[in-house]
Amino acid sequence: MTDNVEVPHYLAAHIQERLAERTHELGIRVDVRGEGVYLRGDVASEERRRLVEEVARTAAAGHRVHNEVTVIPVREPEGEETIS
């Protein structure tokens, strides 16, 4: 039998664990189809998007990583919020 990391759902869990450990990004969905690893979710910056891809590539050695993560910038609120 092959290493458990090679079974698609084990590989996806392995990558998600590495992402949580190294990037603290918990909202990234990892799908494995054949030799492809697909990353989906939202992050706050392009730098975070690149970091997610880098960690996934390392964790998924030998697989092609498709980074479909979207950057959703977080902006500071404008002015004060009034609570009534």
C-alpha cells in the first residue's frame, strides 16, 4: 500500500494541517484531484496568498498546485461607528 499522504483525502488533510501550522489560515479549502491540488478561500493580502501557495507546494511535493485563493483586502473603518 502507498503512504497515507498519497490518498487524496489524507493529502488534503496533511496540506490543511501544514497551512494551519505555518500560516494560521484556517479558511482555505484543499481539494485533491489526480495529481492536482486546488486551493480555494479568501485571504487578506497578496503576500498571504503567496505564502499559502508556498506552504501547499512544499506539503504536496510531486503534485501540481492550483492557487485559486482570492485576496479580499481588509480596510480600516472610516470614522467612528455610532451605536444607538
